[in-house]
Amino acid sequence: MTEKDFIPQPYSAVVEEGEVTWQSPSNIALVKYWGKLENQLPANPSISFTLNNCRTTTTLKFQKREKSDSGFDFELLFEGEKKDSFRPKIQEFLKRVEPFLPFLKDYKFRIETSNSFPHSSGIASSASGMSALSLCLMSLEKQLDPEMKEDYFIRKSSFLARLGSGSACRSIEGDLVVWGMHNSIYQSSDLYGVPYRGEVHDNFKNYRDTILLVDKGEKQVSSTLGHGLMNDHPYAETRFRQAHDNLDKLKKIFRSGDLEGFIKIVESEALTLHAMMMTSQPYFLLMKPNTLAIINKVFEFRQETGLHLCFTLDAGANVHLLYPDSEKEETLMFIKTDLSKYCQGEQYIEDHVGNGAKKLA
């Protein structure tokens, strides 16, 4: 599909007002997306686990305006309160998606959104938030175009979510989602995320993700700035090739159930992401002393127990701990007794792989 496929024909129905609610999860990348081209296109492919508990719930209320003018008409409430600091991001998103949702200026919108995880937890909410909003807007378009097919609805939702936040396109479906063109991944695209259709061993079903909240402050580096630093990065092309190679390796690992191979790829990807930031201009060091302490404790735990706990990182100090569901009891005990002391307020979030977004009644 191309961008033109998401530009709608004239709508067949008239909708005066209504509301819709979607709940959409965050996701954690195994092969990282870092670096982007124009129009929110990825410089390299990525693959992620869709999460279950870390999610955003968004209700979109809409009412037909008597007269459309040149601007978008919306108000935004986060956790029940107006959040003016979010308005510029939503304004920019609506501007980007208007060519594909030409009805946007015909309606007054009220966007009510909340997260299942603490707002100050340091967990990136853009993936869950922008995917939930995209799904709500698509539900309105489906009312305007009742003949819309379900697979088109899902694909366009992912396409729109990408224009709000790149990784948001991987939050629409589950449990493994690929975003970015890769020669050996079926139907992969730079325009939207697609479920991974390859064979997946039982070892990787029901995987767990416990998120250690090392630093609950604001992000030191915005995603837009961080991705932009890859444009002139001396190691960018090597990194992009590595991402393609690691996806090829993961395909074999998913098929065989090789947990040791999985750990090597996932941890290497996390450290490479931070290496790119530490070697850019300007450079950033986003890991904290407690991040490194946790990583070393994970190494020791694996050596002593033979269990398959591994870590991954986003562009921040918090640590995602990935492990098979079959090993959760001993691993959670280790997290509680040995690792929680490295977290702010000893806080961590227990999550697991989920099946994607869902519409609420």
C-alpha cells in the first residue's frame, strides 16, 4: 500500500455527534528504531512486544460544527484536568493526518485520556496515547464510511498513529509487531506496523516485562531530537545494517526457541541504542548509576541461576526486564528482594505481552 491508499473517497454517511473509547497499550522494542526519515518514516526496521498493563484509555467526543473555519477545534483533558502542555503535539498530529481524515475541521472534539501507569513514572506514553487517539478518529471515519473493511481500519489506524509517534504504529495489534521494510518479513512496510507472521516457539509465548522505575523525571532528550542526531552520525549506516541483521537472527530464534540467542540480541540492541546517543553530537548519557547496577545484577543472576532474565532499555534510565512466564516466580522474588532498592521509591511495574488495542463499550 502507498500513502494515497489512505486518502478516502467522499463519505456516504452523515454523523452529527457521538463518542467512542479505545484502550491501547504501550510496547517495548526488541530491535530498536532509532533514526527517521521525512514524514515519520523509520531509518531501520524494528520489532516489539505489545504490552498489556501499561495502556492509555482515550474517549473522543465529537459534535458537528455549524461552520468550519481554518483551525482545529478541540479540548484535551488528561486524568480529568486540562493539559495545555499537550496541545501543541495534538495540534501537530491533526495537521499531519488531515489529508487522510478530511472531516477533522468539521467537528468539535473533546479528548479525554488517562494512563494506567503513573504519569511521572518515566514510561513513554506517546505510543499508547497516539495509537488510542488514532483508533478513536478511525472509529468516527468508519461511521462516515460504513462499508470500510476491518483490515483497512487496522492498517490505517497504524498508519495514522505513526504520524503522531513512530513507535505508536506498533501498539495497534499484538503480540509481536514489525515496523519498517525488511526483505524477509512478510508484508512489512515503512508506513505502518504489521503482526509478525513467522513461526514463534512456545518459549516466547506469554513473555513477562517488569519495568524498573530508576528515574521518574522528564525525558532528558526528546525523541525528535534523538532521532535527528542519527542524520550525521558516523556509525549510522552500520547501525541500520545491524538492525536488519538482528531481525534476521530473531526470526531463527523465534522459530527454534533459543532463549540464550534471544538474550544476546535484545541486550545488544539496548546497549547499541545508548551507544548511538553517547557517540552523537551533541552526545547524551541517559543511563544512571542505578541502571548500570541493575544490569550487572542481572548478569550475576543469570550466571548463578541459569534462568533467562534479560534487560532492555528505551531512551532513558528505566530498565525493562524480560523473562519467560515459566520462570516468573523466582525472577519476581529476585526483583523484589535485590533490584527494587535501585528504583525510585522502590517502584516497578509488572506487565506481560498482550494482544493489542481494544474498543470499549
